[in-house]
Amino acid sequence: MDHFVLREGVLHAEDVPLPRIAEEVGTPVYVYSQATLERHARVFREGLADVPNKLIAFAVKSNPNLAVLKVLQKQGFGADVVSGGELIRSLKGGIPAENIVFSGVGKTDDEIRLALTQGIRQI
């Protein structure tokens, strides 16, 4: 289920009309639905229920928004990061270090040191 709906010609995020959000915070603005994120995370997790010893890691590069990271962390997701900045952001989002994997090439000595001192799951 998607929690973005059109009601009488007005797009709503959950029960909030988007024009009201735009009036209150200005534009441009990104609007996310926590209910949609939670549902999609649950469906994804349920689809992998039979896979033992798994870590479902969200690619932080795709959306480093702290609120999004916090929602996914509460849904049991880890983080896939490619930089020291993404690693720090994931930790600020509440994702435990043991649920963070550091992917890609071209890491600096400082980034590797940070990952090791934080005790992340995998480099």
C-alpha cells in the first residue's frame, strides 16, 4: 500500500495535504511517508524470511536523510555505506556499527581507520 493518495484533486501524504506542507515549510521540499517506508521494509524483510543469517542493508547513498535512516533502523535494516560521511550519518541515524558494511573502492586511510574504530560489520 502506498500512503500517497489523491483526494479531491489534492495529493496527500498519509492524511496531510501536500499544499499545507509546502505552505508551512516552503519549497522545494522532499516529503516521505513513514507508513510507506515501514510497509515496504516489512514486505522486503518478509520476502527474505527464509534466508538464514542475513543482514538487510539500505544503500545510504540512495537517500542519506536521517529521518529515513531512523525509520529503516527501527525496521531492522542495516546500512551499506561507501564513505566516511555516510558511515557517520548511519551511526547518527541509530544504525548500530555491527549492522554497517563499507562497500566500494578508493577508501582513504582515515575512512578505513574510522570504520575499524567504530567496529563495523564488514569492509
